[in-house]
Amino acid sequence: MARRAVRLHSPEWEQLELFRALPGDLAPRDAQDLMSYPFFSLAKSKRLTPIDFRMGEIVIKVEATPEHGMATIWDADVLIWAASQIVQARDDGLKTSRLMAATPYEILTFIGRSTSARDYQRLKAALDRLQSTSVATSIRQPAERRRHRFSWINEWKETSDANGRPLGVELILPDWFYAGVLNEALVLTIDREYFALTGGLERWLYRLVRKHGGRKGGGWSFDFRHLHVKSGALSPLKHFAFDLRDIVRRQPITNYQLSICHGPLGGERLVFAPIALDALERALGRLDPSLPSVDKL
């Protein structure tokens, strides 16, 4: 049974038409609004400290519950799965819905996880964190002082047949996320190797680089202090900078070369630029064809 008590016939559940997850190997898609701002905890340990981010007209406040803690960047893989499903269905001319149904196996295999009983329990814990995390943001709001408040999942439940055998899970996405996914300009295809990244900071950096550098042949750079603020990380700047240097040393970000330079005022800057990729490698089908042809930029 689901670990969170859910009304089986809530008004929202009754009003929405169920969208069943599509079969097949779909291209992973990510919502751009989530790719460079601090919406998730980057730590695997439970985070209760709120994220309170303000930069220009952008305001983001993320709060967690003591029971479950804040949704993590690994939990956000479920939202990548959902976005990928919605975009593919829309492109196929199918009707989509905020009410989605799938088996844990379908979700776990899509996001590159194992399918043991322990992985199923971790997925349920992720769904609990996504539901219990509270978000308020000014992004895509008509006035800066207005806030859209939501949880990453409105409700979720496990389903079973008449004999009590488990069938899968159903979940309801919030309007804010669903509207952003349906807007074609607000979704980007990501490399499937993203799911293999094990560190929270390197996962966040990949999404940042993919959003800002996807079509920038000359590369892009960010001041370390700016990155520290945008990440929402709890670690001090000194430790954050150490972790950035380690990522540059390891080069885990697919299709991009990372380096460090010093700005005019002496501060460190993270520089990333697309790697010139071999045409034969693309011809052999080892790259996602929907990604930008970075060797031509």
C-alpha cells in the first residue's frame, strides 16, 4: 500500500482523464525552468533547510517537511520521465493529462535505475518527497510579486487489481510544471548519460550547461560565486569551489569541456564549451540525433 494516505476519489482525480505511459525507448526531455535554478536539494542526506533564492525578478522558495525532507535532484528524474512522456505523446498527436499512470518498472528503467525491491522502495520515497516539498516561484508569473505555489506531485497512489495484485502507480502533476512542459520552447532533450551522473552538483551543472550552452559554439562562463548562489547548495563557498575544481579535473559532463579561468577582478570562473565531435561517431548512432550538432556550431 502507498506510504502516504491519499483520497482515492479527490475532486482533481475525478476531473482528470488518465494518461497511460507510452511504451518504448523515449528521448529524455527536461524542463528548462528546472535546469539552472535551485529547485532541488543537491545532497543525498535529508535536507530541511529551505531554499530562498532571489536574483533580479526571479524568486524561488522551496520548503521541506521533517518527515520526508526536500526533494532531491535524483528525485527530479521522475519529472524528467513525466516530461518525456508528455512531449512524446503531444508530438504523436495523443491527448495528454496531468494524471499519469505507469509501473515502477517503466519509470525505473527509463531513468537508468535497477528494478530490485529496494529500488521500488526508493522510488516510493522519491514520490513522497516530491509530493511533500512545497515550492513558490515568480517564474512564468505575470507580475513579479505574484507567486505560484505547488508541490512537484499533487497526489500519488499505488494501484492494484481486484485480487490485490499491484498494477503500478498513478500521480497528478502540478499545473505549473505541466504548462511548462507543453510549451515546446521550454523543454530540451538531454543526454541519457545524465542519469549515470552520481554527484548532485555535477548533475546540476550538466543541466545548467545544457540549457545555456546547447547552441553556444563559443562556450559560456560563470563566476564561482554566482554558481554558488544559483545552486542553492548548503556548503560554504570554499567547499563549493573545491568541488567545482574536482569536477573540472574529472570532466564528467558529456559533450562539454570544462575549464577554469580568472576574471578581471581575480575571481575564478567556470568555463564550458561544446566538444567537437567526430562525424563517424554520429553516423554510428552513438549520439542522440535530437541533440544540437555541436561540431557545426
